Amino acid sequence: MMAVLRAVGFLCALFSSFEEATTMQSDDAYVRCEGSQWTIGTALVERTMTLENGRFLLRSFLNKNAGLEMVPPGTVGEEFSLAAGRDKVRISGRTGGWSLVKSDQMKLSHGELQLDITLRRDSLQVTKHYVVYPKTSIIREWLTFENVGDEPIEVVEPSFLDLLARPGEPASLDLHWITGGLSVKGSGQLRTEKLTLERRSFDSYDPFPFDDTAEDASFCDGVMARIMHNDRQVWPESGWQHVPNAASRPAFDVEVDIQEEDRLLFIVNMNRNLTCDTTAFDPTISYEDGESHAASEEFGGEQGAAGWRYCCIENGELVDLVYHRGIRQWRPEVVGPTGTPFIGAGDQHPQPGQDACRVWTTPRPGRVRVTGFVCNTGYAGPKPDTYSFRPGSWSYAPWYAIENRQEQSGLFIGWDYFGHWTSALDTAPGDTLTVSLRVAGHCQTLAPGESFRTPKAFVGLFRGDLDEAGNACLDWQYRYMWDYTREGWFPAIRMLGYWWKGTGWMQQQFTGYQDIPSATRKVFRVADLMRYCGADVYHRDWGWRDREGDWNGPDWRATGEYLRLQNMGQLIYMHINHAEPGSRPAREHPEWLLGVVMDMSIPDAVEHLGVQLDALRAQWGPFELRTDNAITCPRDGDDTPLLGQDRGFRALIKGFLDRHPDCAFQACNGGGMYLGYEYTSYSSCIQFTDGGAGLLSNFYAALLLPPDKTCHMPDSWDPDKYDKATWRGLLTLCFDMTGDTWDPDKLEGVRQLIDIYHYLHSQGVVGRWVKVYRPYVVGDDPTMYFQRLSRDRKRGIIITKHLVESPVTIRPKGLLPDEVYLVSFQECEETAERTGADLMANGVALSEVPPGELVYLNLPKHPGSPLDWLPPSAPSTVAKRLGEHLGYPGVEIAWEPGHDDNWVSYYEVFRNGFPIDKVAKGCFYFDHSVGAELAAVYEVRTVDGAGNVSSKAAAQGRRALPCAIYDDAQDDGLSFLGSWRLKTDLSPAHAGTIMSSNEKGATAKLEVEGSAVLVFSKLGPECGKAAISIDDSPPDIVDTYSADDIWGICIFRGKLPSPTRHVLTVEVLGHCIARASDAYVYVDGVRVEPRQALRRGTSDDDSESGSPKLAGDVAPAVLRRSRALQHHHRSGGQLLRKKRCGTSQAIR
């Protein structure tokens, strides 16, 4: 009988095993389940896991490409671990006692295969999830823990990756890892070390891993100070006095013999790093007879008052600063994002290349005693390099690789977690390595039925050098992590203007200082700049809102609609999960807050923010959300909530994108404090540094993230400081820039840079599928060179990132050996045909390298190439009509695009035969200058990448009588009384000239006749109020202040009451609002509209079928090279009279 039962049992088991033997296939990926053995893999990788005697084990890990079994015979690996129970004993899959609950397989949306193996040990149920990706070597994994019992279970520091592997002989193994995203020198650097028998551990709470041998190994390195008497140093005796922090107060007490008009200079230098450098430096100067001068007591807003001047030292020269009354500080006229250098009543702060210098000029000779102390008050003191809370990628990027130097193969590991993680590499029997990643500090008590999921990690394999590891990681993301990458938002060049102007940034008041009208006008100006240069997205950064949490501010719907007419997007910066005191979330739900940060582990908080984002989308229209906020924050010292905060924030962003497919997301968190692969997949771009990476840029970051999904710190790149040698290096990533310029050469340099980037995108060398290589370089720093290749490796570019001052040989990598590549250059006309094998072996030898040189591979007709001779076709259906946008009138021009056999770079817009602008983005132009009128002859032509031009296409529209255009610098009837200054060669001003005065009572007068008169001006931070009147009517008081320079603005529009002649008067009132630095009023011209009604022609219907859509936009006025800048001063009450000129003479 027992024999029969045994036979029946055997047959049942056999039948059961046959039932359980299943295989799921997707392309080359497979999941094979055979009872209690599971095998997953592709053509490149295979892993086998088994459940044996209650132990869940890794039995095989095969690198198929290298033909290497990485789990030697007789060894096994574990697949998970955790501490559990009252005693918090660490258990793992190898511990035993596990039984199989179930295993499931499924095919995901892109053909990925997921395997879920669910095991149980007592009341704890663990599901190990695996995803295998066709055509890749990457396997992704994570775990779910669930309490299936009746009593609570405590789960402590679970792992989310456990791996055993022997990738080669231990002596031949290198460990590569990358420093984190903290904004310091040394971030984003690759570090390489030989693996040893000692344990190598990483902890996200580790201090940033400065290179102790580097000069810049300190985050806050204090300041340097000294006192000079004319050109002689009086303190310290020599060199500089280092002032490390607020705990140090070196005193000075020196006596100096002085002559009348001598100078004492009190200088602060930033040392090496510009961080926390505010410095108390309040000297007292006393004569022997008791006369005394204290810097803080005599501080004021006038240069030279009481003998004090406020300057910076730039290139060895004293440069006067400008007084900013709202904050009672002296700063540069154009203030940068750091608000430095500055000098206050008793403190000062330097800037790179600009020492802060307080100067006292002696009123009489004698002996003086100079006393006081210096204290670096901005830096409280060195915090010990201790273990403490830090965001997930503050110290380490979420990536490392183990490379077998001898076999040129290895594995790379990545993970997605914003919270506290630890990782360890240990040696194990058989010369194997064990690798683990844990959710550190996590101690969660699971109630019956409760569960949680760990972060995700992955392991990939490579053959070759680290570039092949990087490209394997990139290719995985291109294939499987691209669902939220949206056309129009990627790849997109972003421009910010001077975002901090009109905000409380560095103004000593971060809330309540917002200047909403200026924020709106800023878009008007930046759109001009973007259209000329070809940028894609306007980036509105910090400081536009009333309170974080409420998010009231400008009318972003109006600005967004205005930008979209030019095919531009709008990005809005928000600390979306922050709530300042007084905001609605802070008032109604203080329990959600950890300081000002909402705890994203609280579902109600996440839901609230999702509803708020939906409301903002409804209010603003499509927009790109940019974050720059803390995501994780321990609660009362407990790291357990971090996992929930991580998941809550991801859910918030994913939900927003799912509900609004016309919106996008840009990730930034103090630079790269929260890097990750899933996070990047949600992003059109992720800012991986707040500037600390410097020119190194994404050289190593592109090992883990697609190059065109990474961006640099925009504030490091001001168009007014454009330099070809370094700016061309921005082609390594998807770049942003902060600032403005109307220097024609710099404008053109920026336009060409963006044009090259867009061209490379059209050729598959920018965007999705791009491969990245780091070429071999002889004669220079190899990190200053970056190579892009198309997916098929047939087209590429090598980018130089700095000024190359010596001969260099560049050997590209990754080329097809038998492919013939045409090698050409951006700055040189030489070309050559060479095979891939020859180029990789012998390289491109350059005896002289022009600034900004680019080496093209099989891209012969790149922008600027001399090899393209065919002109493009002209634009079609060009239409014009009157328009008004954001309150400013003008003429709209729209057209259907022209075409070229290779590449259209931009369009050129003409008015009455003269070129007035370039349009490198969209097919729309808004002329809002004084010369804009419907009667003008507008024409548009196409310009290709080589500079070949099409014929001009004339705009069609309503017929109109000409307006009378009066330019400020023409002899056309405007009369100026008082002190006025003429500036010339200003490309955004009408005809390149503009008049200005800050003298109270100065006037500009004009006799006019017509139906209406419009006065045009420049707004700016130095501008004040004007009284504008017609005849003897009460004047309109016009405030011409704006936080930014806004050109071509109509500041007054008045109807003329009768057909007789009238006198227009613009009077400078000599006063301004508190925000303004002066009371200047600018006059850029006057337009007088005719009294007769407009006559409609045969082709003038605005809604005529076939005409392109016309709506709103702003355009920069005349952008061209002209005469050198001249200054003409008119003063002493002389009345300057000018003659009237006709419309056809208005533009030269």
C-alpha cells in the first residue's frame, strides 16, 4: 500500500512539475520557470535562482558576451536580506525556512518581462521582482514585504539589491564610482580604486568625498583680507590675512602717516570658493586730535560722502559699485545671481575676479590710527565631517562599476532612491564579490495586511571600457525609460533672462519682495532674445510667487499663450512640496510640515499637491514644472519616513504627467542632490549640478544619464559673457543660460551655438539614441573633449570645451572600422576622408586649435559649412496685421516655413528694405518698436546653415496710410530741453539710438498732427517717472521702471482731440519708486497715427483662408552692427530742435 501511495505521489509531483514548467519570450528576452527554479535572461545575460530546502539562492549569473560564469561552482548568492522580529536578527534568502507561495510572469508595455517570486516565512511574505529587458544586459529588481500574519512585524533595513559575482581575478578588478551632486568643486568626478580584500562601503549620509590632495578640498574656505595705504600694504605685514569663519576675529590696530587725498583700502578676497563669504569689516579711522571716522556710521548711498567710496577690484582696477536703496547695499549695476560683490554698512562680500573694496580718501594730512577686526560672519564655523542627513545623491552618484582590466569587461550597478541608503562590497569564498544595497535607517512596523515596497536597483554587463558600460546604460533608458519624454520639451534649449531681478533673491527679504509686473515684462524681453537666438523654452526661475504653498503670481496663461505663438514653451519654477508660514497648507495642515517641507509620505499631502497642480494647469495652460526642493527629510530623527517620501514625490510627478500630456517636468534639487533613472525618465531634463562640476560638466555624468537629459547650472552661462572657446562645450548637454545681451557679436555667437545643437538633433547626434564616447587625447586634458555618435555610429562630433593652447591629437572611439568618414571642422575649411579604423588608430592631429573648434564626422553640411551652395526656398503666405500683446501694440508678421535641401537656420525680417531682426525660432514676428506700422513694407527671407539666402517674400495685409515716425536721434522734429544724453549703436533701440535724462524738469517736445500719438521708451532698473501730456491737458504720470531692460516699449498712447496741430510733452520728474536705482527717462521715438480711416485692399482680410495664424509676440528691435557707442550730453537749458522726417526715413 505504501508503495502505491509513493508511486501516486511521484506521478502527482511529476505532473505538477510539468504544469509549472513555463517559458515566456519577448524578442531575445525570456523567463523560464521550472518548478522551484527560475531562469531569466537575454542574448547578453542570464540569471538562475532556485528555492532549495527552504533557501532562496542565486545559482548562476552568466555574462554571455564575455562567455563568463560569474557564480563559480560550489558557491551561491542570496537574493534579499532584512532584519526582523523583536531581536532584529538579520535573515536572508539563504537563512532557510522559506516556502513558495507563487510565481507570476507578465509582459510589460515595451516588451519587458517581469517575474515575481513570492515566498513566505512565518508571517512575513516577501516578493522578489525582476524585470528583464530585451536587447540589453540589464536586469532590474526590487522587493515587496507584507505581513500576512495576525501580529505586527518589524522590518529593519531591508536590502533592495543583493548580488554575488566573480567578474574576474580579484587583482585585476577596479571599482569606479562618481562623486555626488553637491555644488562644490569635485562634484561629478569619476574615482577609480583597486578592489582589495577589505570591505568597501558607501553611505549616502557620508560627508562629500573631497579629494584631500586637491587645493579646492574645502566647501567653505573662509576669506582673505588686507588693508592698503595707496599702493603700500599696512595690514597684515605681507600677503593676506586668512579669516576662516565666524569663530575667528583677527584684529588690526595700525598707525599710518597720511597726506591729503591719500587712500586707505579695505579689501576682501574670496579665497578659493565663493561660499559663505559675507565678512564683517568695519574699520574706525582716528586722527591724533580726536577726529574719528567709522565706516558703518558714515555709510550712505552717495559715492564719496564723508570720504567713503564703495568699489570692487577687477583686473587690478577700482570699479565703482552702484547703490541699491531697497537693501542699502552697494553692488554692481547688473547684479548676478549671487548678489555679489556687495558692500553694506559694516560688511562686504567678494565675487570671483572682483574683490570687495571699501575706500576712504583722507581729507587732510596727519597720523591716523586704524582699528577694528575682520570676521567671516557668513560661515559659522566648520561643521565636523560627520555622518548626518544628506539627500540621496549629495555625496555619491547612484552608480558604480566593477571592471576587469585584463578582460575589458565588467558590470555596472544603479539605483533609484532619494532617501538614506548604504552599499557594501565584500569578498566571499571563491574570490567572489558580494554587493548589497540597503534602505538604511528604515525600521517599519507592519500591521497585519500592511506592506511596503523597496526602491529599485539594476545590474548591467558590459564588454570593453567604461564608455561601453555607459552606452549600455543609456541605450536601456532610450528603449524603456522614455514614455514621459515629450516632443517640444525635449531636447529644448532654455533661457531665463536675469531671473533674480525683481525678486527677493539676495535682497534680505525672500518673501513679499516680488515684482509681478516686472516678472511679466521680463517674458516680453526674453522672448525677443529667444526668437533671435533660437531657444525653445522660457525658464521662469525662483521669486515670482507670493508664498510657497499658495503660488499666486503673474498671469502665466497670457505669457504662455504669447510664447506658444512662437513655438516656445514656458517653464515655471516651484518648490512644489514647500509651504511657507502663512500659506494655506501651513495654516490648515501644520501636521504635514517638516519645517517648510511637506512630508510626502502622507497620502493626503500628496493628494493636495496633485489637486493644486491640476488647478495650476487649468489656470496657466500647458507648462513645464521645474522643482528645486528638498524631497526627503527625517521626522524627529527617524529615517523611516524617507521611503514613503520618495515614493510620494514620484507618484506626484508621475500623476501630473499622466493627467496632462501637454505638460512636462524638469528635475533639479539643489543641482544633483536627487539623481536617479526613473526620476530622469519623468524629466525632459535634469540639472545634475548647481555649477560645482564646472567645465568638467557631464563628462562622467553621461555614464549614467543621457547627455541631452542633463543640463548645467544656467546661472553659470550669461550670454553677455559669451566666449566661443568655453561656450561650445555646452554642446555636450542640453543647456540653459541666464542673462541678456544686445552685443551683436555675442548674440550671433549664441544663435550659432543653438543652431548647431538643433542641427545635430536633426542628424541624430543630439537627443534619443545618442552614444557618448570619451576620446583618447594626447597633448591636453582629455576631460575637455566629448564625443557624440549617432545610433548607427555613422555620424558624430567631437567637442572641445576650453581654449586649446598647444598641438593636440584626438583619437575618436566607437567608429565603424570600415566606414569612410568625412572629417570637417567648424572653424577651419579643411576636410579629409578617412576610415574609422584609421581615425581610431591615428586620430585627428591639430597643430593649432581655434577657439571653439568642433570636429565633425560625416556631417559635411553643418551650420557654417562652405560645402553648401544651394539657396533655400522663400517662406510663403507671409501676412501682416496690427496686434497687441501683454498690453503693447505692434505689427504681427507670420508665414509658412521656407525649405532647404539641408538645413534652415533662421529667417530675416525686413521693414521698408532694411533688416530689422532674425527669427531662429518659429515663423512669427512681432514688431513692437516705434517704427512698427501696417503701412510699412515687411519682407521675410529664409537663410540656410551656410548663409545662403532665399528671395524675399512680401507680407500681405490691410492697406494703411503711413504713420509719422519720429526717431530720437533724427532731425525729425523732436526737441530736447535740459540735460539729455544720446546713446548710439544700441541694437535693440530703434535705429540703434536712444535719448535719456534723469534731470528733473528736462523735457522732450514734439508738434504732432493726426489721430493718436504713441511714445516709445526703454524700461529699466535705473528708470523713473515721466509726465506726458498733450497740449495743456493734465499729464499722465508714467513709471518707466522695470527690473530688467525692456526695449521698444510704448509707454503712452493718447488720442489727439482735433485735426489741428498739438504739442506733445514728455517731462522728466526726477523721482522714482524705491526699487529703482535712479530716475532716468528714455525716449526712443514717437509714432503719430494718421487721422484718416484705414482702407482695406483686396488681400487684406485677417481671417483669409490659407493665411498663417497671427496672434501675439514680442520682437527685439533692430539687431545689427552699427556705429561705435557715443555719448552726447546736452545741458544748460539749450533747446535742441529737430526737423520732421517721413516714414520712409525712419529706419537707417
